[in-house]
Amino acid sequence: MDLWTTQRSVAHKLHNANNSSKRKRTNDVLSKPDKSECYRHGISTELENVVAQYPGVLQCAVIGIPDARWGEAVHAIIVVKAGTTVDVADLIAFCKERIAGYKCPHSVDVRTDPLPMSGAGKILKRELRRPFWEGQERHVA
């Protein structure tokens, strides 16, 4: 597999019959210090798609937060629909039934206020990451 890195995107060119390609933003890649490349990089979009299917979830975002053991831990931030509640343990179990356990959130913040959005309608993950990374030696943009 060839790997190209641009300013904020990672492109993977798959060498198969149809030469399909896949692009992901580097900000959506969670880093974990492990020898296995499959384990080191969990793409947050996959988990966000699963969390969004959980009843009562209106918005969700997945970010990496500082973790002494792993470098980054998977953290989900959800906004619940008005008048609903979400059981965090049940949400994590829901995720583990659908995707690999190491991709599931270690922690979840439940909110009622909308997530910060850009003018283009994208969730501003840097704003969500900021409070977790303040005062850390290593920062994620």
C-alpha cells in the first residue's frame, strides 16, 4: 500500500483491480503506541457512525484524549435528543456489539447543547479537544 500525506489529509491507494482510493483527515486518526498498525490507527468516523445509530443520540463526535498508558484514549461526546437520556454503559456495550472493542469509547460525555460547528456545517473537533489537551506536553491540533 502506498501512503501519501498532504497538509491535513491522508490518502491510501489500494492496489486492487479497480484501483479505488480512500481519503481520511489526519485529525480523525487516533494514535496508540502499539506495534500493530491495525491497532495503532482507529478511524473515528467508523465509531461515530455506530454511536449515531444509538437511540436518543442527536449529534456525536469522537476524539482522542490524553491517556498515560496508550497516548490517546477514545472519547465520545454526544448530544442527546430533547427529553431523552442515554445510559453510558449501555452505549459502550452497543458499540462493542458492532465494532471491535479497541475502537469503542473508553469514556463518554453526554451533553444537551449542540456541538460547535464550522460555517460549512462540520463539527469543530479542535474545540472539543482543547480542554482535554490544555497543559499537556503533547498537543493535537
